[in-house]
Amino acid sequence: MIKERKSLAMYEVKELLEEARETEKGKELKGFIKKFSKLTNEKSKKLKEELEKLELIKLKQSDIIKIVDIAPENATELNKIFTETSLDADETAKILETIKSTK
């Protein structure tokens, strides 16, 4: 049964899988997450918190999740996340500096 619908970062999915009983699908998902995660769980949590503290109007929760999962290293990679809106140079710089400071 679905209790709540919200976007989750890969580190949050990993934590939920660790709490759940072991299944073949669970092991498969853990392997996928391990393969593609760029940051540790702790660094991902910190990055998410720091991005939320920026309080940028254009930065939605779903965008924060994507940034945490992908951890873009430059403006080009970051702008690929924002398909509905575009960031100005100041917003881009703030986000990239936040990412760099948590790596």
C-alpha cells in the first residue's frame, strides 16, 4: 500500500532498502545505487540540507534530489537538470559552490 508519494534521493532509497528484508530485487537495487552514487550517504544528506538552506525560488525539491544524485561538477551539467526553467549565473555559482564544499 502506498502511504506517501515523494521524490527520494538514491541515498534515501538505500537506507530504506537496508531496513527492508533481503530480496533479490533489493540486492539488485543496492548494486545499482552503489554503482551510480557519487557521494556517500552522509555527504548526500549534507548536500541536500545545504541546498535547501539556499532557499532559491527556482530550486524545487525534485531538482535538489537530482542534484544530490548526479552531483554535477560544472554549469553545463547543472543546467541539464533544469529543463523547465533556467538559472542565472549567480544561482548556478551558489549551487556549484555548495556541491563543491560538500564533496
